[in-house]
Amino acid sequence: MTTATRAEPPADPGRRAQSEGKRSERNLGWWLCAPAALVMLLVTGWPIVYSVLLSLQRYDLRFPDRRGWVWLENYVTVLTSPFWWQAFGVTMVITVISVVLELVLGMAIALVMYRTLLGRGLMRTAVLVPYGIVTVAAAFGWRYAWTPGTGWLAGLLPAGDAPLTQQWPAIFIIILAEVWKTTPFMALLLMAGLALVPEDALKAAAMDGAGPWQRFRMITLPLMKPAILAALLFRTLDAFRIFDNIYILTNGAQGTSSVSVIAYHNLIGGLNLGIGSTMSVLIFVTVAVIAFVFVKGLGTSTPGQSGGRR
Amino acid sequence: MRLRRAVRPPAALTAALALTAGLLAGCGGDDGGPRVVNLYNAPQENIDAIVRRCNAQAGGRYRIALNTLPRGADDQREQLVRRLAAGDTGLDVLGLDVTWTAELAEAGWIREWIGADAARARQGTLPGPLETATWQDKLYAAPYNTNVQLLWYRSDLIPNPPTTWSGLMRESARLKRAGKPHYGQVPGAQYEGIVVWFNSLVASAGGSILSENGERVTLGPPAQTALRTMRAFARSAAADPSLSNTKEDEARLAVESGRGAYEINWPFVYASMAANRPELLRNFRWAPYPGIDGAGRAPLGGGNFAVSAYSKLPRQSFEAALCLRDPESQRIAATRDGLPPTIESVYRAEGMTQAYPMRDTILAALRTAAPRPKTPTYQNVSTVMAVALSPPAAIDPQGTLRTMREQIDDALQSKGVIP
Amino acid sequence: MEADRRVVARWGAINLLVLLYALVPVLWIASLSFKDPATITDGHFVPRSWTLDNYKGIFKNDDFVRGLVNSIGIGLISTVIAILVGTMAAYAVARLDFPGKSLVLGFSLLIAMFPQISLVTPLFQIWRGIGLFNTWPGLILPYITFALPLTIYTLSTFFREIPWDLEKAAKMDGATPFQAFRLVIAPLAAPGVVTTAILAFIVCWNDFLFAISLTSSSAARTAPATISFFTGSSQFEDPTGSIAAAAMVITVPIVVFVLFFQRRIVSGLTSGAVKG
């Protein structure tokens, strides 16, 4: 990744000359980073390799005797399965729509938090509530809200409508739950971006007769582009791996599985390690492609924020 | 006991942990008290009474600790198989849905019943339920309760219950013309229930989904007939607009609320009607499951007790399982929780007349009831069928049959993807 | 004057919208958790009759109590280790010049974007093999891994803002780089570390996928997973009230924490993003 164009510590010519100090600094750096790197490698590196190995085998826990190498057969099975492509499509739809909504809504909330005249602290505190709530807890809230009889939102619908049991209404509710939970995070990232827009430039533009919308489009947006792209990258990848909300809201019924949910079902429900691993590898590859497109195609400079929300 | 593998938590938490651990695992192991047999079962309101009775009978040889599984059958199965896959020794007696026997037996996760235990499990047990506990001619569980779906109808709307699906559709059309409640409630949502419906229709038409040994797809013309019937029903005056969201519970509620004229459901609806709408109970009657041209073959459900292959107390577990399903336990389950017994003599036991006015119909239905296909991959087979059959109004007899055949074939070879 | 009041009113209305957005769904769960079984399916937003039975019930539920203990224990241990290990790495990244630095950063970024589901299959299999399945360490290890990127990035941002001249002074006085780190910088960095610890704890506390995939019983199952497996007292009764109450129990402490440290968390969440 092209991340590490970070500020180096200011060179100190007096000390730099001593190669002794330099070597000890290098060693210290390595020693300090070693445990972190080791843990991350241990927990992700070997499992990924192992996952690739498993994906090349027929390995169903219910038929332990029939285990064997099948090379790419699992990939053929998954890539020709309508269920996989449906899950892939659903994931894409959820990702694109929720990220767009989050961007628009997040920008609006960021502007409110940044510009509001009253209760700025209160605003910033309130939007942290969705961020702090456990996804599963929030998902149960949404599920009951849309359950006929029990829910206050379902009560607004015509009688007999059970939106969570129909594909598109259910996907819409999944998006709603996802957007509600993550927009505040987006808003905070964007608000930090807003802080980088110099007031002077906005004032000058206002003098020149630019309206609020023009100022936003011509000055604020371009200056915020790096922050927006970075936030988009992280939210896109985060939305792509959506699991908790779907598991609680529909558990993938009626064609609402995401790729993560379908992989989970094939592994834990189907006990099919071969197919489950194949899906794992495919999801990993897709995420890598998305990240690549963002970084190379759009020139996103990946920031120091990891969006590790789940 | 189960705590042994967990890492020791920091000191501050140890007290709380010890407390909960004591409650959880029963900790009977080494202190001279009775050995703890862990029972995992689906939620059943009064199973406590049965467990207490068996513990009293055990006389200190073992003590059954009840662990309740989630409500949904899929969630129950998921929890069990995950622990069995991990070789968890904390499971002893397992309450299994009738469709899981083959899967768990083939994977080597449950023990075969042999000798005296097997003989006691077979004694007096109805052949249909016994068959669901068998895989490749070996007994892997002891039948606990059985279940059959019947036709439940309001005699004030339908004086003479039809015996066929086309008859039901005609009744609905008649009621609709008369401006009366005319919906027939059938589990038509995308879940196991719709597979149960299809399976019974195929069996009623004289066919089957899989071959006897569970290795080949059969389907064929009877399946065509079944698909045509489902489609016709879903497009007839009988079909509630919410048919494709209806599960057993929705069907029950729709009839209780007066929206449906009849329903296809398990016998628990009777007790529920008595509790919720006593004024409707007088006209709430039952009839055999409808067929294609003659008598139908009702869906067969129920639960069996198996013993985990990883249990450290197999002797006590078999004994506990036998006690949990003996005639007296089954009588308690039947009269207090409405679970139909698997031992024939229990149907004549005391209290059954009041709780089970429909017991003769149930016994008759059990003789011809259609079990679901037996295969270790039943989970996958059922899932792909439910998708193919849903929504029933959109069934295309030719196309659906073709897709279903291909997908079941893949599922049987465990190379299919489940959604 | 008139215009001012209109502006204030407009902002008031907008703020109210944001407040409703943030709070209504949470209030709905709270409302469910206070309803009694008779009115829980009435669909009213405000309970018509209030009860605390749902809360009493879940604290009598051993599995839930055990799940809470697991969640707190696993979350704390993971956070402490992630902070220890992450602080070291973040210090190195922020202050030292050494080859391989970009590799460390790039790798943690990779982890931050990593799809967790891709780890579930192999970890399920490996953990079963080496006996970590359904144990505390079986969850702690992945939690540390996914908390580390956040820790390293957030902390290194905090560290850059520390007046490093003090460190230089300490070194002039003959302290080794490690002594300078321990005696001078660590106390200065403490507030940033606390903030990061809260964020890392939230990551662990919020996890669901690993918690349901890598555990099988209440020996290690965390609270969110326990809640999703709640059973009603009978086959046909949904445990809505208990789930709502349990959802509140696992939510409220975190929300209170977050609100209490609001200013710090906002800066922790955002500082890395713009200054990168």
C-alpha cells in the first residue's frame, strides 16, 4: 500500500551523524513493531494460506471420509451458483446505496455539527449514540420495529404487510439499519475534513457573489476530496463485509444474503469447509480489487484512520 | 466442567465466574454427587416436570441438566453441529428434529443404539416415528414425540370437509362467492414448511423426492402433479395474499382472527384455539390431510433423543434418554405441552381424551404419514427446494422441476452452494 | 433581530431532526424493554404499562450473565494487550526512522480493511485442531488483531502531537531511547492511550461474527451472541422483551462511556483521517 508517505521525524543533523545511534534506533523500531506485526501475521497470514488450501479440497464435515483434492472445482461450483451471484448482487446494491446515502447524509450532519449556532457539543454527543450502540442490539431494534403487531414502524404500513419477509423491502430495511449506524462515523470524518477548508477562501468567494451552494461545490468539496475519498474507501469495504445486520434482520432469507452471510451459512450451517473457504477467498479477492481501484484509480491516499468498527 | 478449556480470567472476575460456572455445568463431576447428563432440547414449556421425574427415578446414578436450544429448528441444528464438529464433551443427550438423524449419524456424531437399549426404544413405538430415528437400518435415536399435520376447519363455514386439495379450492371459491371468510392457511413461506407441503403432495401423488437409499433424485410425474397443485392453490380463491409469508404461526393466527376458513397445521393449533378464542372452538374441527385424488399422506414431524458420540457418560445418557421418552414422560409431554406421543399405548392413557380429542385421527394419519427424504445432506436439499418452490404462485411446473432436480443433485454430492 | 431569531429557529429545527435521528431508534428499544408481555405486541412507541421484569429476568438468566462476564473479560484483556503492543508499534512509527516502517503501516491498513468472514473458515478449523475453539484466547487473538490497526494509527497520531523536545532533553541527560519512552513520553501520551483504549474496547465489544462462529457454549460466548440465541419460554413465544432489555444492558454502558469521553473520541476518530 502506498500509505507510508507520512511525516518523518525532523532530521537532527547532530545525532544523525552517529551511525551507532541510527542502528540502535533501527533495532528499537523493529523490536517495538515486532509483537504487533507478529500477532497480525499469525492471526491472518497463515489462515489465509490455509483458506486457499482448503478451497482446493472437497471437505464436508458431514462426510469426513470423502475428503480429497479437487483443485478448482469448488471455484467452478461457487462461480456458477445463482445463489452466490445473488448474494454478490445484493451485497453490491447494499454497499453502493448505503455508502451513497451515508455520504450525503453524513455530509449534511457534518455541516450541521460544524456550522450550527446552538448546542454544538450536544449535537456531537448525540451523533455518537448510533456509533456506540452494538450493531446486534440496534438490529434487533429495527427488526421489532418492522415486525407486524409489535413494531411502531410496521404499524404505519397497510395491515398484513411484513416487510422483512419480502426481498426488496427487507433489503431496504437492512440498508436503513446500516446507514443509521454508520452515518455518524462518516459525519465525524467529514467534519474533520470541513475543518481544513479555510474560512478566508469561503469569505472571498462570498464577496465575489457565489451563493452557498456554489461555495460548497467550488471550494469546500474540492478541498475535502481527500477526506471524502478516504472515508468512502473505508465505508465501502466496511459495507461490503456486512454481516451482523443481515444475520439479525433476515438471516439471509428471501434472497437477502450478503456474501459474508452466504459464506457463513455454507461453513457453519452446511459444514462445508471447501465451499466456505472458496467463498472466503473470493470475498478477500473482491475486497483487494475494490481497494486497488480506489487507491490507483481514484488516487485515494489512505489515511491514518482505520474505521475498525465491527 | 466445560470451563476447563477456558483460560483463567483475571482475579476480579473469578468469583463471578465460579458462581455462574457452578450454576451452568452443575459441577457434579468429582465431588461424589450424581454425574451430570447434559440434555440439549428445543424449548418445551413443561419439560422440567419430565426432567425432575427422571432425576428422581435415577436414584443418584445421574442427574439430568436441561439446556434449552433456540426456537428455530435451523438455529438448534446450527448450535448442535457446531459443538459436535468441535468434539465438545459437554453434550450428552440431544433432542433432534426427525430430519437430522442421517446427517449426524453419517458424520459419526451420535451413537448407535444397540442391545437392550435399542430393544427398549423400539418397544411399543409406532413404526413411522421409529423409521425417522433409523439410518441405514441402524437405530440412532429413541423417538420422543411425533407430529402430523391435519386439516383444521370451521364447521360453520365448511359443513363437509373436502378430502382433496381441489375440493378445498372449490370450497374457498364457494365461500368467496357467498362473501364469507374463504382463505385457506397453508405454510407457504420460504422455509422448511413449504418443503413439507411439497413432500406430502409428492407422496400423496404416489412419488418421492429421493430414492429409498437417499442417493438419487426421483421426483418425476408425481412431482409435476404436486407442483401443479401448489401453483393452482396459490392462484385460487383459497390463497391468502400473504401466502408466501405464512408459516405455521401465521396460519394459526389467521384462523383464530377469523381471516381464514381453514388451515393445514400441526395439532398444537387446537390447544391454542381453546386458549385464545374459546368461542370459536365449538366449530373448530379436524379432518385428515387432503390428497390429490384420494386420501392424502400427512407430513410427519417430531423429535428424537440421541446420545452424542463425544459424551463421557454414554451409559447414563442412554438410560436418561430412555426415561425422558418412556410412556409416563410422553404422557406428560402430550397432556401438558400438546406433543403427540410416539408410543401407541400412551394414546389411551388417562387425560388424553380431554387433551387429544383428535387422537384417533392422528393415529390414523400416522399410519400413512409421509416422512421427509432421508439423506445426510437434508439441510442442503431442503434449503434449495424451499428457494425453488417460493413463491408458490410463481411455480412453473416444468422449469421448477428441472431446476430443483439439478440443485438437489448438487446438494446430494455436497458440492452445491446453500443460500 | 427578527432575522436572528429566524436563524436560531431554523438551526433549532435542524438540530432537532439530527437529535431525533440519533435517539429515536434507541428509545424504541428502551421502550420495548419496559413493556410487559401483555402489551409488548401492541406496537405503541411509548409503553402503556411499565415493568422492570424483563431486566430482572435477564439477570436471572445464567447464560446472559455469563455472556456479560465473557464480554467484559475478553474485551478488557484484548484491549489491554492491543494497547500494549500497539503503543510500542505506534511509538516506533511516529518517532523512529527504520526500514520496514511503511511495511508495518501498510500491513495494519490491510488488516483494517480485511473481511473478517475470510478468517472465519480457517480459524474455525485451526482453532478446533489446537483446542482454542470455544475458549477465551480463541476470541482474544482475533480481537487483538482487528483492534491493532486502529490502535497503531490513532496512537501514532496522538504521539506526533506530543512535545518531543522533552524526549530529546532526556536523551541529552543520558537516557536511552527506551528510558526516554518510559519516563517522559508515556505519561504525556496517557490521555491518547485512554481514548484509543475506549475505541479498541468498542471494536471488541461490538463483534458478533467471531463471537458466534468461534464459540459453541457459554464458556466463551459473548453477550451479543448470547442475546441472538435467547429462547422464549415456549416454542411459540418470542423473547422480545428479554432481547430488548439485554440490548439495553450491553448498549447503555458503552453509550455513557462514549458520551463522557465525547470530545476525546471525536478527536481520536477524526485526527488520523485528515492529517494522514
